[in-house]
Amino acid sequence: MSHPLPALIVVDVQRAFDEWEAAGKRRNNPDAVARIVDLLAAFRASGAPIFHIRHEGTKPNSTFRPECSGYAVKDEAREQAGEPVIVKRVNSAFIGTDLEARLRASDIATLVICGATTNHCVETTTRMAGNLGFDTRLVRDATWTFERTGPDGDMHSAEDIHAMTLANLNGEFARIVTTTEVIASLTAMRQ
């Protein structure tokens, strides 16, 4: 019998991304962290499981190294007592961690993924979740990314990268949902 409630997977809501923004990198979805706060509140109210993923940088210049200010989680998304924190060192929350083992041990079948960034750690974790057979939902308004220059020198906006990532994942690896939809379905399960 699988766990009736989905698990919320909160990926890398860390201050390093604020530092990138302060340094002039353009992002999309400015309200994404507010939506993550809404999701956390709804999952906590439902007693549904929450897993916090934290990225630990390994490169010498990474803003995600544990001794750097960027490693810290944003206050509003910080874990509460009893909510596990899983530290990863690559893009996927499943590689080099016990996330899959924890989910299987609790018979969790459905994952709701949010956090940063859409096209890196969120996408990699979502693809692997789908490949591992989890019923995976990616919350489109609770994730964000930054503009990037491609290998051809073309600049790609954060909005375009976000939209393309969602299009790539949709149906194949996950269902793309909104915060409102997730909260409505959680509320319906509690009735």
C-alpha cells in the first residue's frame, strides 16, 4: 500500500541564487519562493512528507560551498523540526544520496517538485524521478531559472529556458502543475 499523500521535494532554495541576481543575472518567476512557502504550509497542514534538498558545491569557486554565505537556505523555505535535509553534490537529488531509499521505505509514490533552478537541479531531479517510476509533478510557478548564453553565443532568456524545460518534461517525465492545483488536490485528499 503506497503512501496516500505526495511528498514535497524542495530543491536548492539557497542564497547563492540571490547572490547571482544581485550580480546582475536575470531570472524569471520572481514569486517562485512565495509559492514554495505556500506549498510548504499546505504540506505541513496536511501532514504530508517534505524533503529539503541542499546543494553543496565542490568546485573551489562555487558559491554553494558550505563555508560560503550562498550555501544557506533562504529563511522562509528553511526546514522545520523533523523534516529531512538531503545534501547533494551533483544536479540530481537522487545521485549520491539516500533520497530514493527514504521514499521507497515510506512507500511514497507521488512526488511534487519545486525549487531552483528549472533547467538544472530541478530538471535533473524531475527526469530521474520519472525514470525511477515515481508519479512526478513539477510545479511551474514554484521554480525559476536564469538567462544563459548558449554554445553559439546566443543569449536565451530565463523565460524561454523555463518554458522549454517545462515543454521537454511535460508528459514524458512529469505532469506540469501549478501551486494552486497542488494545494487543491491536497485539500481534497484531507476531506
